[in-house]
Amino acid sequence: MGCDLDKVLISSSQSNFNKRLGELRIEVCEAATFGPGSDKGMKVARIIEDIRTHGDEGVARYTQEFDNVRLTVEEFLVSSAELQRAHATIDKELLKSIRRAIKNVRKYQEEIFVADKNTHPGIRYNPIRRIGICVPGASAPLPSTVIMTAAPAQVAGVKEIAVVSPPRHKGSIHPVTLGTCHELGINEVYRIGGVQAVAALAYGTDKIKRVDKIAGPGNQWVQTAKRLVYGSVGIDSVAGPSEVLIIANEQANPAWIAADMLSQAEHAPGSAVVVTDSQELAEKILSQLKKQVEELDRAEPTRECLSKSSGIVVFANIVEAVEWANEFATEHLQIFCGDKSREISEQIENAGAVFIGAYSPAAVGDYWAGPSHTLPTGGAARFCSGLTSNDFVKSTSIIEYDREKLAESAADIIRLAETEGLDAHARSIRIRLQD
């Protein structure tokens, strides 16, 4: 097995090089959401409208259809007792790791938080009142997603946090995920997921109170739903499926690079791309990929992701590789260029998160370092940032003039208003200055 992976090697010496690069970029970017005119995109829109119309009944119906779990409305909400029991069952060493991860995230998010450092009288920051967090419902627990979304919100001062996650683990949510919610003090957790959960959070139902912003990663269904409800509710970004792009030169370790590619491709869907100026390194990475993928428990879906939406790209030089990486605007960008790594990192303008050097794999960011692992995908890093504590506050402009200051500016304001044909605007200034 593994010969199907040969096509992931793309070299500048190939006559169709630019065409294949374009196809790879399109494949990765379009994996984030469904097109608005596609059958699946329109289905997402219909489900959202159904939830707006039928509320909890629609949520229950789609939960049975998509998750094969029959729930009554009263069973949506996970009880406090169940959260406590789940917390009590967490392995003690794992709980220590969870607590250390929470501490790391909070420390980083506090250090970068802007609202409590502002002293300008013309702006005021307030935390968003209520948020919803989407936690993907894999059969394995995903406590890291809870930490990486809830902890930044708590640093910002958000008081109400509702977590939604599909009932994929024995008809409920995995106990480690529930236990992590309890550790963070979150007591509003719903065993629902997918488009129906996003719609319920965005518009509210009798059972589920609407939120002001939705955050968290997810598949194409979830991210398309987030995009469609935006405007009625805030969202963090289009965050999923997982991506990594690795810039590597001849100093890189091909086995380590292959392992890092597999760490993202195993999400299935997931994408892993390497850009390099070394044909020899590229061939060694491919050889390692073929070997290592067969050692995985989820070898077949991982191999499919590698074959469909991944690549090992050989450019004529590292400058061209960096330029293309900035165009690609990936979620995770690793720089594996030995003593050149930091220098190259300073040339990166578009990436959700940058990992510098051989000992900074994306997994460090996924679980531990402090920045949230909820990052823009599908090329959105060109205009969007990774989730931080600053995304959970909103600013209000504060303007306070006295009569003297208004008089100083009145002529200019009136002139601008009259130029725009807005006589009432001009009058609202004049009337205040009449003796």
C-alpha cells in the first residue's frame, strides 16, 4: 500500500506545476464550507430555517436523523449531576494535564488582552454577554476545544457560556469533554450538534436561549451554518477542517515532517502541505509518509486525505515557497528550516498560527502553548485571525463635547452635512449654538 500517494509530490520541473498548485489550493479552500448554490449548502439553509420555525422539535428531529439519537427536549441539557460525575471519572494525571493546559491558555490570553490596558477616554470595552461554543463530536473526547474557546472567553469576562456537542459517545457527550466543562465552571451543556445546534444558538428556542456570538471549529456543515447565521449573531471565523503547511529546507528531518503532516491529515478531513526547495527532501518525506501512514489506526481515511487534499511541493527556491505560503494563508504554518527558521518566520504575513523550528509542531499549539487552536481555515487567514480573548469584547465609542468645543467645529460639520444633502444633521448643530 502507499503507491497512491505518489501524486502528492508536485515539482516545479513538471509542465503542469502551476495547474496542480491551483487545484491543490482550491481543494483546500473549498473544504471549509459548502458553496451557497450547492445542494448541501442549500440543505444547510433549509435546516436553519426549519429550526427558526419549529425550534426544539426541529432540533430533536435532526438529532435523530443525523446522529441517530432520539432525545426529548428535556434531554438536550446535560444535568449538573452528570457534569459532576463526568469530572469525578477523569483520570487524575489527565486532570492535572487539563488544569495545566487551562493555566497556560489563561496566562497567554490575559497577557494579550487589550481591554484592561486601554486608557483612552474615547473608547469603552464590554464583554460579550453570552456566547455559544461548538465542540466537534468525535467518538474520542475533545477537551482541548473546550479549553481553547472557553478560557479566552472567561478571560474577557463573558458570563454566560453555552456548549453544544453532538451525542456521538453512547448517545451523549464524552465524559472527558463534560468533565472539562465542569472544571471550567461551565454548567450549560447541550447534547446537540451540527447545523441544528448552530441555528438553535443563533435564533434561540424555547429550551435554548439565543447567544450573541458562536465560536469553535467543526466540519463543513457546522462552518457553513455559522457563515449563514452571521449577522444575526457574531461568529469567530470559518474554522475547519484542519490544515497545516510546512516550509522546509535541506536541514529538516523528513520523518518528523511526515509525522506532522499525518497529525493533521488524520482528522479526516484534514490537509497537509509541505513547500520546499529540495527535491531530495521531498522524496524522503514521501517515503516516510508511505511508511508511517500504514502504522496508524485510521490509516485508510488518513491516506485518502493525503491523496485528495495534501501535497509535497518543490519550488525552484525558498523565496517562491514563502510567497506561495502567504498566498495559501494556512491555518497552521510550521517553519522547519534549521537556523533560517526565525528569519523566514518574519516573512510570513498570512497564517492562523506560526510554529518556528523543529521542536514546535502544531500539536504544541493544539493543546498547550496558550494561543487558541481555533484558527481560520480555507485561506481566511488573509483577512481573519485566530480566536483570542479580544474576540469576546466589543468596543463602544465615547464622544463628549461641551458648547465651546462644538462651536469650534460647527462650521465644518455643517458644511459636510449640507454637502451630503442632510439638512437635519446641519440643523441639529445650529440649534445648539443659537443664542
